[in-house]
Amino acid sequence: MSYPYQIKSLEEYNSAYKKSVEDPEGFWENIAENFTWRKKWDKVLEWNFKEPKIKWFINGKLNITENCIDRHLKTLGDQPAIIWEPNNPEERTRVVTYSRLHKRVYQFAQVLINNGVKKGDRVCIYMGMVPELAYAVLGCARIGAIHSVIFGGFSAQSIADRLYDAQAEFIVTCDGAYRGGKDIPLKSIIDDALIGNRIVKRVIVYTRTRTPISMLKGRDVWWEDEMEYAESQIEKDNIIRMPATEMDAEDPLFILYTSGSTGKPKGVVHSSAGYMVWTNYTFVNVFQYKPGDVFFCTADVGWITGHSYILYGPLSAGATSVMFEGIPTWPDAGRFWDIVDKYKVNTIYTAPTAIRSLMSYGLEPLKGKDLSSLKVLGTVGEPINEEAWHWYDENIGKGNCPIVDTWWQTETGGILISNLAGITPAKPSWATLPMPGVQPVLVDEKGNEATEPDEDGLLKGNLCIKAPWPAILRTTYGDHDRCRTNYFATYEDLYFTGDGALKNKDGYYRITGRVDDVLNVSGHRIGTAEVENAINMHAGVIESAAVGYPHDIKGQGIYAFVIYSHMHIDEEQTRKDIFQTVSRVIGAIAKPDKIQFVNGLPKTRSGKIMRRILRKIAEGETKNLGDTTTLLDPAVVDDIQKGKL
Ligand code: PRX
């Protein structure tokens, strides 16, 4: 596989960037030529951000799995597509070559067809990190079913909400999943999610943990039986290569739910062609992937990073992608480095929270691990502090590996701002330069472009993007207006990211964090409104307010202020009960780190909670709480401060 569009120097970056802005259609057309199309596009781009309406490669026809698998078969059939590392290092590794991946994907696609799944149907996937998860995702894409992967840490209630929102009729799951020392009973969580659900027709269950599970006649079927049957059909009918379903460039490929500032997660919808071109282009350029390199993205496929940089980006580039079932600290904190050593990993792509967590174990877990295969290091998901950046650089990269700090979002489909490894300069804690095709702009509250640098020469503002790139979200499932109001209505003719940023005189961007009510806890996005809704569901809770505060490892922790109905409670016990409620409603990932019981919340006369004040208190600020004169009852603030945890 060669990548004629791989940028090889700073000059090439500059000229690619210039062309992408001056002639976006010509620029992307040249890149799209490098993929397999059933039919080429009639027009490259049509868009407006008002509705929004965004279409790339109009009337182009393709199937993304032919680009991720079939086109590599001749030359890379025996090359590992996925190297799977089990949770338990004693267990056998699995290496899935491109030929094997091809076979399993069309076999599972046949299973889906046998179970009544059609193009456009929504299939919810709730599995652990096993190769079968990749077969399930790609099997859906092969027949044009829209996959909606749900991270294994979400609760039954969260799944139920997502199933309902997507009107999903099919589920693929596992009996259980191994994560570190824990077994997560996935099927039993699905069973809870399905109580009262009248839409789901079929649940396909892959056996991983052999946890006893209930299997409902007529609804639940075993993956293994279904695959065996599909295999016999394939042999009998001699369907050696089941043709992939032809997809329009703009047909939806998947839905992925993500949190916003409102209580309900949104189903972000990505298209087929634009998403494919973008994940491939960014993968090849940001990481400077070379054929034969081993790429290890430590994310879970339940998040966008796993979709784009374990599966679609690497596979469309014919790369070898490592998929890890476990967690970085089990059986010990040297697990990532064992994996790097074992598979001679060339690029590791992980989250700052993982780096900070591993840093806290010191250098002992690195002893005896050969990391000399590493060429590129990457980070994603949250701002990386300088200390973690330098630790990563010195101890993992041994000062020889460029670090790419990649800024992007579920909605952007792939990386938007990042240095290109070894090609464009890196700067600790700065995501640096936009990818070709990305036109960032910093604006103030009113939408005016920031033009006056501060005394340090930095522009500051809310980060927006002026024009569409191929993988921008197309809609939010079932509610297009929600997409418009969330992303395109804050500022006219701009996509608003929800992040704040700085820009220096070299044009580098530094992302400073969310400016809306969205938290980033261990690289996971959680809306404060969602957490509050969950806390408020606990009997006895009258009202609550959740805010973020700096946390050494997680980046941000959740601090909840709760008004409880009874005066005399066992606080410790009640806290645990509330944790339990939040785990039930959202999942353990949204559990507050701290709960402070309070008598009142700081509110304006119109009844709005002044989160700014609560944020400052949670951050440990004692004096400069800002203007409190507009508060209905300023005394509440002293009260809260006295009880601060
Ligand atoms: O605040 C930004 C932060 O993560 C948010 C997007 O979260 P999510 O959709 O879950 O996607 C995470 C993986 C792409 C952004 O709005 N974020 C992501 N990458 C960075 C970052 N913040 C700073 N630096 C980054 N490199």
C-alpha cells in the first residue's frame, strides 16, 4: 500500500494546507481518487451551515469495508490486520490477517442477513474488546446496517435510552467482558435494558466469559451457532465473496452517542465516504504511518477514538492495528509496555489520563521492557499537561519519538488539529496546526473573531470551524434541529466545538478545555446536566449541581453539591447510595468524586444556579469568587464554603 497523499515535509504541509483552503473540492477529489469506488462522485461538495446541510462526494457509490478489507487482499492477505491482546496475558493472543478478517466479516454479514437485518437498520453493539467486536462493526458496514456501539461501562438505563432513541431492532453482545480483575456481565445488563422494550427483535450473543446467562427463546441466539450456520450456507452456495452492499457516499455509516450540555446524549451520525476519506487521511498523515508498522491505539471501540483509529483509519490504510482487551494497570502498571515490547509496536496512541495514571507508579513498571520499536507517540481526549508530556517523551519515547497531540471530537469523526509526527513542529501541551481542510477561528461570546493578542501575544476565544471537512457530523439521529442548535446556531455560519482555545503567533492552537457544561473525566465526556439528572433521581435528593474540578489523574473530577430532604442523615451511607443511583442511571464512569451536602445552592433572582461560583469553590478558591451581589441569598456561599470537602 502506498500513500501518495502522505505529507513529507513542512513545505508540503504548507502547500497542502493552502490548496485545501483555496480549492477544497480539487484537493479532496485528488485524495478520494485513492480509494475504491463502485461509482465516482458527480460533485465533491455541497454545504451550508444554516440548516446544516453537508454533502461530500455527491452520488459516489462505495462500501467502506471493501476499502478496509477487500482491496488489501491481493497484496496484504497474510498481513495481520488486527493483533488481539487478551485481558489476561497468559491467554493466547489472536492474530487476524486481512484474509481472515475478510472471511469473518462476510460471514457475520450473512448472520445479520439471516437474522433479518437490512440496509439502514440500526444495530446496537455492546461488547468487550474482542476481535468479534470488529467483525460485528464491519459486518454491519458491509450490509449497510447502521452500527451504534455502546461502551461497556454504560448502565442498562443508558442502553435503554440509546436503543429507544435509535429505534434499534438488533443487538450484538457478549455474555460478559473481562476488564482487569473484573468480569462485566454484559448480557445481563442488556436483559435489564430490554425490560419493557418492544422494539428489539434479536440479540446475538458471543461467548467470552462463559458467565451463566439467560437466553430468551425467539429473541436471543448464540453467535457461534449463527456463524456456523452462515459458514455452511456459504460453503453450500459457494458464496466465496459475499458482495458488499453498495452505499451512497452520504448513507449513514454509524451513530455514536455523546454527551452535550443538555441532559440527553445525542446520537452523532457519520456518513460513509467522507468519514472514510478523513480517518484514512488523518491516520496516514498525523502518525506518518509506514507500511508494515504496528499501530496501537489503546482506546475502546465504544468511543470515537476506537472507531476511527483502531478500525476504520488503520484498516483502510492496510495497517496492522493492535486491539487490547484489558486495562493499563492490570495485572500491573507495565501492561502497555509489555504489549509494545511483545508486538514491536511502532506507534502508541493513548490518553493523557492513562499517562498520568502510569506516571504515578514511577519507573519500576518500565524496567526490562524494550520500547526501542517505538517511533511515534500520540495523545487524545483531553489537554495534556506539560509534566505528563515530558514524562511520555523522556521515559517512553526516550527523547526520540515525536509526540502528536491530537485534538478532535466525536462530532468531527477524526483528528482536526495536531502536529504531523516528525514533519511539523511539536510543542508541549499544544495541539499546534490544523489539518489540511480545517479552518479554525477563535471568537468571543458574540461571535466576533479574536484579533487582539493579549500581553503574551496570544489570541483567546471559543474554538469554531469555518467550513466543513469530509468527516463532520451530518446530523443527530432522529432530530436534525438538535444538531443545528447544538453546533451551528451559537455563531452564524460556524461550527462551534464547545472548546476554548489559545492561538500563538505561529498559528498554533492550544485547547484549554470545554466552555460549556460538559466535563471531561479521564478523557470521557460527561454532561453535568446528565449527572445532575441522575443524582436527582435518588429518593431524598431535592436538588443538585455538578461541576468539574482539577483532578491529578482524571484531568477533571466531578464535584456534586446536593440538597437532601432529611436534616440528619448518615452522610457516608447516603453518598454511597447516591453513587449507586448514578451508576444505575448512567454507569460507573459518571460517579461523582465528591458529594457535599448543602442547605442551598447559589442562585440568581431568576432561579438560575450560578455554577461559576460552585466551580470556584470546587477548585479550592476561597477569595475571588467573582460578583456575588446578584445572588438571591449571598449567605449560601459562606455556608457552602464552610462545608467544603
Ligand atoms: O474538550 C475536547 C477534548 O475532548 C472533547 C471531545 O470529546 P469526545 O467527543 O469524547 O472525543 C474524544 C476523542 C476525540 C473535545 O471537545 N479533547 C479531545 N482531544 C483533545 C481535547 N482537549 C485537548 N487536547 C486534545 N488533544
